[in-house]
Amino acid sequence: MRSTGGIAMCVSVLLTMAGSQTQYSDFHLAGDYLLGGLFSLHTETKSSPHLSYSAVPTCQAYKLKKASYSHLRAMRFAVEQINNSSTLLPGVSLGYEMVDVCYLTNFIHPILYFLANKHSVVQLHNNYTHYQPRVLAVIGPDSSQAVVIAAQVLSLFLVPQISYTATTNELSDRKRFPTAFQTISSMEQQIVAMQLLLKEFRWNWINILYSDDDYGRQNLKLLRARATEICVALQEVIPVPQSSQMLSLELQGKIKSVVRKVIHSTAKVVIVLSLELILPFFFQEAVRQNVTDLVWIATEAWATEPALYNITDLWRLGTILGVAVKEFSIPGLDDFRVSLAEGANEQASDQTTCNQECDQCLRAAQDAEHSMRAQGERTDFSVYSSVYIVAHALHRLLGCNTTGCHKRMVYPWQLVPEVKRVNFSLLNERINFRERGTIPNSFEIIQWKWDQPNNPFQKIASYSRNKKLLFTIQNISWHTPNNTVPISVCSQQCEYGQRRKPVTVSSCCFECIDCEEGTFLNNNDLYNCQPCPADQWSNARSQKCYPRLLKYLEWQEGIAVVLLLFSVLGLVATVVISVIFAIHLHTPVVKSAGGRMCFLMLASLIIGFINVPVYMGIPTEFKCMCRQIVYTLCFTVCISCLTVRSFQIISIFKMAARLPKAYSYWMKYNGQYIFITVILALKVTIVVTNVIIHPSIPVPLVLEDDPSTVELQCNKSFKLSLLMNNSLDTFLSILCFYFSYIGKELPKNYNEAKYITLCMTCYAVSEIAIFLAMSVYRGMLVTICDVIGVVINLLGISIGYFGPKCYLIFFHPERNTAAYFQSVIQSYTMRQD
């Protein structure tokens, strides 16, 4: 929103209201349909007893505002174009009256003046359907505060009002202001453009200065609501005089204090949400206190204000960027300005129609011509398009065509819906109102250029309709060494793999903490390191996890090769033993070893040796099932056979004499096979139960000493599973030891004590080693111990038990005869007697 001013030409109109008389000086042009223009022509008021009634005081007592002069000319230029057009309103002429509202001090009287009837009286009615005010539509005023108050009055009379520079969001409330429209984007779009600018240069640590009025507070509210990723280092209010435009000493002191706080702030970017009224003193004070090398971001209200640009040494403050109205070039407007000023100057000596000293006003206007052109006709297009909006609405309402329009009485309320529906192209720009009654965004980003007085406000980026900044100039002038982009952050960005630890309530101030091993930083949460999934790992300061290194007993490892070699040798040896025993099945040595029962043991040993390779390679569910079932069943068969064989020999020599009846039943019903069957059934029950309780499914096992690697274990409760499987085998091994000890004095050819003891000793040592390893280590080392125990136990039975029998068969055949065995038995019997 801009507060602007200009000059007033002179036609006197009398408004009678409550017995008082108010005299207006204005631009006036008669026509079939009259428009009202409200402009701020002056920024300083001079107190007088008639201030409440005089709309336009004497020109010489005021500082002329250059921009509003341009707005007046833009409106007059648009009206002349429309009246000279043969297609828009053929046969119909527009008239206008332009009135000075003196910025904020005199905007009610002009509104009442426009609402007055032809008798200069505002009549009070319950229904204004057939009420004919002085004007058909009102364009202006230019300040947000004045626009809102004017809209509250005009909405009661259903008079369309088009604001050309007020960016206030209040007019978007269609229920409160059904007749108010804006030809400039709202504050919200201005704040979005600022937000994108901050994001573009990664500025998140800023100072905010806002004026103590509706404009400043509304912009501040929008900025704090939208800029959620931006932190405020300093937020201060710039005082605004309430009753006078002269700053009191108290307000000057407050402004000096604000400047000092800006100097001491650590932020290097300052957003100034203020009208231009109070800023000259503020920036002069900033220059006096030697504020330097900051980035200043201006709102549309002062982004292209020449009076501020011309402040001495203002360039020392730093880089000034701003959100400005999009620049449009209106063909013919510059020539129209010059010719109009020259024509008015020729008539300036005629004081009969003017209550001002117009010579000075017109000379000031001519002097301002160069500055106005440098300003770029930015807001002129808003005024220019406002007039065309009314003309297009009339075009539809009057049913105009190429030949003419249907002239008739038109009431303001009839024009309102037509204004809402306008949709036309003007100078290649689409003009239409959205639901909220505003024109789509028309802002751009500009930079103040101190070395280009003819083009001081240079465009550097466009604000597109899809809410993006499109930079047109890459080399922006920064007040930094090597022209680098200024940095304005409370804390530098953390490096990869570092999380933010807040050190204050502000989210922009933080410490950078390394993410630990096993965690990573997710860009969606910069304040917490996320743990890696169970099958993944990460090093310190990581932004992602990687799969853990899978370790297992590989085929090519040395220990695996050795174990496979021994298992192959054991398999070959067992097969050879099976062949030897098959050939010598009926010899006394084979019969004393167990006879046909030996083949059950040898078959179990062969299956056990074949099962050894399942311990190598990546564990799978099938391999784990074989590990948990095959070996333990095979070994149970072997150890049950050894147990029953030991018991059988003792029975022959000791039980037969002491318990003949029991021995006869044992021999009659093949007690050895019943025993083996019962033991095997019991073992199968234990194994099945174990598989159900502890499924043979590979699970990852993370090692504490090296979390980056994972080893696959065949089930979660490996210790308990192994203990259940080995419980019966342990019991049978104890029986074997017991029976071997009892039979130590039996005949030598039948004494298997030392061989069975050797086998059971191998088993006991391997089991103790496995449980010790499981108590101290985890993972692959336990697997290696397990497979070593399997190979030792199988070799222990194959070589330790069957090996000596083969030795007798091949190297002592004389001991493999029935006579020899009979002599040994007789010798044992004689010793017992």
C-alpha cells in the first residue's frame, strides 16, 4: 500500500451537511457518467481552525507528492482514451471528479461529497435502490486505513469502489465489503514474495521493523504466520505520529533506540513493514548512527519512493531490495503528462477559479516529471486499469455494441455485479477479479541502484502466478567483499550426518551434534538421528544406512576346508568299514561288535558325514532344519546302539546267571531293538517339540564388537535348542560310561569298555567345548565349534569303535575264530571260580 500525493486543480463545489459548508478544490470533467477519484496530494498539514472542513488547503503550505500527480494524469489519460474510443463506450462519455484526501486527515468529507445528490445533500433512506449519488463509482483512496473506512461507507450505498494501491487484506471480506475491489495484489501476496526472497538467499535470521499502524501490524501478522522457517532476531515497532505529521521528541527518541538495536543485532537482513511517511527520519537516523552493510527489504509502500532514494548517503546502509508493483509502460502517458503540465501552466495565472497558488503547484509538477518517469509508472497502471474496469462494466451494463450504447439511468448497485465479472486484456495483461475481489499477483523484486539515477529501481526478479521467483539478473550488487551473497543465519548449517540441538527457543539457533553409529539423519527431521533398521548399519555422521556385512562360514575358509576334508575321509572310512563288516558278517569279531546292529550305526554315521556341508555357506531354512534334526537323530541312533551293546555283553556274563528269566525274555523278544526303537521314538518327540518351540528360521545376529556385520543364526534360542537336543544323548552317554565300567573285567574279546570310553570322551569334550564357546562367544565361532564337535563325534564312533575291529580282521585273523573266543571265555570262567 502506498500513500501518495500530487496537485489539485480548481473547481469549487458546495456540500451542505448539518449546517456546515465544505469547499472542495478538485479536478472536474463533466460527462454522461461520473467517476470519483480520491488521491493523497500532500503529506504535511498546516494547522488551521478550518482544517475539519477544508478538503484541500493552500498548495504552497505543503510538500508536493510526486507519485499522486502521476496517478491523476493516469486517470485523466484513461478517461480521454475511453471517451475517444469508438468501440468501448460509443456515444457515451465518462466524467470524473478528483478530490484530495490529504493522506489521512480528510477522507470522510470527499466520500460524503461523492454520495451527495445533485442538491449536494446526502439523504438518509431505508432503501437506496433508486438513489442517485453524485458519482457512479469511486477510485481510491490510496492508504489502507482510508480505503477500509471509505469502503464501510460506500458499501452501505452499494457504490463500487476500486482501490489502486491499498494492499490491505480486509477488503477481501466480501460480506463486509461487497462493493470493494483492488487492482493490486493483497498483502498476503507481498509477504509470499518476501518469503520466497528470503528462501532464495537462505536468510533465516532477520530483523523485523513495523510501523505502529494497521498497515504495519497486518503485514507483521501475515509474515509471522507464513514464515515458519524464519526466526526473528529483533522485532521492533517504528512509532507513527497520530495527530500530526511532525515527530515529537519522544517519538524521535524511540526511533533512535530502534536504530541502536538494529546495530547490535546479529541478523544482517532487515524487513521494514511500514508506510513511507515515517521512514525519512528513520533512515536519516540510521545514516547518522553509521549503520552499514545490511540488507534492507522494503514493502510495496516504500520500495520505489524517490524521496527516500534521495536521502544523502543512504547507500551506506547496504543493499536495499523491495517488493514493488509490476512495472508497466502505458503508451502515450509520458507525452500526455508533459502536454498537460504545459497547458495547465499557461492557465496558472487565472486565479478566479482557484483557491490555491497554482503557479507553484504546476511548476513543482513539471519539476517532478523526470522523477516520475524514473519511478517507472508502476502504480499508474493500477489507476489506469481501474478506470478501464469501470468502463468495461458499463459496456456490459449498457449493452454496448459497435454502433452505440443504450443510454439510461444507471444506479451504482447495478454496476457492482458487472465489475465482478469483468474479464478483458489491457496492454497484454489479463484483468479480472477472483472470488476475493483482487487482481492476481502483480509484484516483482527490485533493487535500489545507486549508480543508475535514471533507473534507480532495477527489476531483479519476477513473482510468477505459481508463487515462484524468476530472477532476471544474476549479478546483484551486494555490499560484501567479492560481491558475495550476505549471510544472515543464527547458526551455520550443519554438515552431513549432524543433527541440530536447539540452544534457544528459536529453531534457527542450534548446535551441530554428530549422529552416532547405527543412526542416520533424515532430512525430514533435522533434530533427531533415526536408528537404522535391524538389517542395516551406519557409521558416525551418516545420512543413510547400508546393509550390514553378512558373515558366515564360507566354503573357501581354511577351517571349512579342513572340516570338509575330515568329513569326506570319515565318510570314505565308514563306507569301507561297512563293506568289510558285510564281508565278515558271520565272523566272531563282527558278531561281538553287534552283528547286524552295526549296520544301523554305520548307516547313521554315513548320513551324519553327508550332513556336515550344511554347516557351510549362507544359512537357509533348509540347512537350519538339517542342522537341528539330522545329526542329532543319527548320533542318538549310534549312542543308543553302543549303550544297548554294552548292556547286552554285561547281561551275557552276569545277568544270565543271576536273572536267567529276565535274560531269556530279553533274548526272546530282541530287547536290544525294542530299546533302540523306544529311544529313537523319544528322540523324535524331543526334536519335533524343539522345532515347534524353536523354529529353524535364520535370524540375524548383531555382534557387539562389530555392529557393522551381522551373522545368521539358525534360531533365536540356539543354546536352549541345543540343550534340548543333547539331553537324551547326554543321558545315554552316562549309561555307556556306567556299563563300560561294570564290564571292564569281561573277556578281552568282548570288553568294549576302552573303545566306548574313547567315543564318549570325544562326545563329552565336544559338548563341553560347545557350551563354553556359547557362553563366551556368539555367532560364527559357535557354529564352527558345533561343526567341529559333529565331525569329532562321528569320527570318534567310526574310527574309535569300528577301527579296532577292522584291525583284528586284517592283522590278527587268528583271533577272529570261534575257538579263540571259546578259549578266552573259558579262561575268564576259570578266573571267576
